[in-house]
Amino acid sequence: MKPELGYVILAAGKGTRMHSDSPKVLHRVLGKPLLGYVYDTLTHVPATQVWTVIGFQAQKVQDCYPGQQGQFVFQEEQLGTGHAVMLAWSHVAASGISHLCVLNGDTPHVPTEAISDLVDLCAAQNAGMGMLTLHLENPFGYGRVIRNAEGCVERVVEEKDFVAADHGGEVFEVNSGVYVFDVTRCGPLLEKMDRNNAQQEYYLTQMISLCAAEGLPVVGLPFAGSELLRGINSPRELVRFEDSLRRQIVDNLLDSGVILRNSESIYIGPDVAVAPGAEIMGPCEIYGCSRIERGASISSHCWIKDSVLGPCQVKSFSHIEGSHIRAGASVGPYGRIRPGSDIGEDARVGNFVEVKKSVLHAGAKAGHLSYLGDSDIGSGVNIGAGTITCNYDGVRKHRTEIHENAFIGSNTALVAPVVVGAGALVAAGSVVTKNVPDGALCVARAKQSNLDRKKKSPQS
């Protein structure tokens, strides 16, 4: 019978060396929290068989992953890795799984194939537990793996306790922090862990000696990708991992047929899809679940998140979030498209134009210096410079509708809720507070008066 595997993710720590007030597992790599990488790798596992132990700023972690509600285990006082697993064990035992894998939430790479091999090895050797090990040329800082004459893991000696002479020289095999436990055999042993160490904490590595005392083998499976299983414990390690992943993503996109100019300064998140035939100029950042289609052209110094870009043009220094830019449309330079916006085919959003939660239909144009919020702007509409949709009355937001082929003169304020009819013309400098009928000319400004200037007599 094939073993059934569940996972406990250790995510309770503060991460003191990160020098941050945020939980370590929420630090971002290419716009995505470290914990998110772990969750994404485990999407093949039933949600009821994945538990996350949280502690420091637990609410922040829960708020970030509402889909994991019901699977969080709260560790109020962080008393070590063993303590975290002890808190989750009642859920593990009740789930009916045969084996449990313990992962660290600050290690974004989850080697699922190697873990599967480790589970099979544990079952084949009737082992109480197993662990993935790494071979490092410089093992400083890592617990050393000590094996017995039969090749089984005998114990792990932490860095501070390791003396090379006691083991016949340096040991280059180290603990990766990825464990697999036989649930039936290891459950009773968890209760035997103690805190008889300098840190006064429960360490999972003590389970090795507890298994040995019960005559249960502990297997160690070497993992070749040592760089992938190093946890992130400092800003330097965070940035180093991000740089490595960034280069990998960029190289893959170049190989697929995406044109990336000045590629060393392009940052693209792991969930972004870029089609062959798109062109991006660095520096540029694209994050979230963005989709960039064939024919899209993105100039330098742009920031894009959770947006869909058709074969359009995004000019330099533009900021786009949570929006859709359709075929033939143009944004920027210095355009800002805020969440909930839809820029239609061949529409134009020019320099220093901000669009929020609005639709610009096909061919609509806002060339410069305007704010369009909570609006529906019809096809062929022209928005003059300095136009503002006054969408907030201090209590509620209201919508502005501008129907097809209307012309809005410069420096116009449209006080929502208001509708400008098809083909209407609003004179420059107007403050529009009432609906404008189709085809009408709207002039809503004070009458101009020209007064004689009094000339001052020359000073003597």
C-alpha cells in the first residue's frame, strides 16, 4: 500500500536576523511571499493534509492566506521545531495519513520528487523517520549528520557543539531541515522530547536519538541541489535567492521567444505569463498574476501587477495594477492605471493621466493631466487636459458616464453622479453638476467680464 503523505509547514518564527517587523515567511521574493512558494508547490496535496504552524504576527499570515483557514496551528510561545510539530500532531494523527513531511516556511523550494523518494525509502527500510541531507564544501552554520556503521543516521550535531576531531575530521553532510516521520511509530516518541539544551527548546533532531533507542532506523537521503534547500535567514540570503530566481525566469523567457532588452534590470514574478513575441525594456518590474500577450511593448521604468496587457504599448514610467489594457491601446509616459480599470482597443491614456476603476471604450482618449475615477467613458470620447471626475462626496463614491463621441474641454470638473450624452460638447473650464443631453453644448462657468485697467500716474 502506497504511503499517504501530509505536510506540516513551520512558519511561526520572527526571523530576528531579517531586522524586520514582518513575519519572516511573508518577506517577498519577486513580489511573492516566501510562504506562497511553499503553498504553490503543494497544490497537489489535499488541503486538509497541509498544516501551517504560525506564531509571530499570526494574524498577518492568516490574512495573507485566507484559503488556508482551518489549517493553521497557533504556537503562542516559540519553543523550537519539535514543539511546533507537537502542537500540530493531534491534527496529523486524526487525518489518517501514514507519513508526515515537515518543511520550513522560509525555504521556498520544496523538492517534492526527493521527498517522495524519501518516503519510499522510509517504507522500504521500515524506518521511523528520514531526512534529506546536503553536501556542503563549507558546512559552517549547519548541523552535521553523523551516520553509524550501517549507514543510518545516528544523530545530528549542531554547529555550536561540533568538534571535528571527535568525528575523525570535518563532516560535510549536513541537515537540510526537511524530515519525514512515520506517524504511527513516531507519535508516542514526540512526548519523550525534552528541553535539556542551551536554548531550552524542543528540537526535532532529538527524534533521531529517540528512534534509535526504539530500534527504528533513521534514513538520510542526500539531495543534490544544496543551494535550493538553504533557508532564508537574512536580507543577504533573501536578495541572493531573488537574484537567482530572477535570472532563471528571464533566461526561460528569452529561450521561449520573449524580447527582453537590458534584461539584467528586468524583474518578473513567478506567476507572470509572458507570451513569445512580447517585448520588454528594462528596468521594469512585472508581478502578481499578470499576463503579457504577444505584440505587447513595454518601455523602461514601468511597474505592472495583476494586469492583462494585450498587444498594446506601455510607455516609460507607467504604473499599472489590477487592470486590462487591450489591443492597440497606449498608456503613458507617466500613466497611472489603478485597479479595476479597462483600457479599450486603440484607446489612449497619456502622460500624467490617472485612471481608477474606470472603463475607456475603444478609441477614447485622455491625452494629459487628468483624473478619471469611477467612470464609464464611451468610444471615441476626447478628454481635454486637466479634466477631473469628482467621484467622492466625502461619504460615498459616485460614477460618471460619458457617452460615445462626446468632447470634454480642458480644465473641466465633472461632479458625479453625472451623465454626458453622446456627441455632447462640454466647454473648457466648466463645472458640470447636471446631466448633459445628447448632442448638447454645455457651458458651466461664470460669464467673462473684461474691465478697464486703471493706469497709475507716473511717479515723480
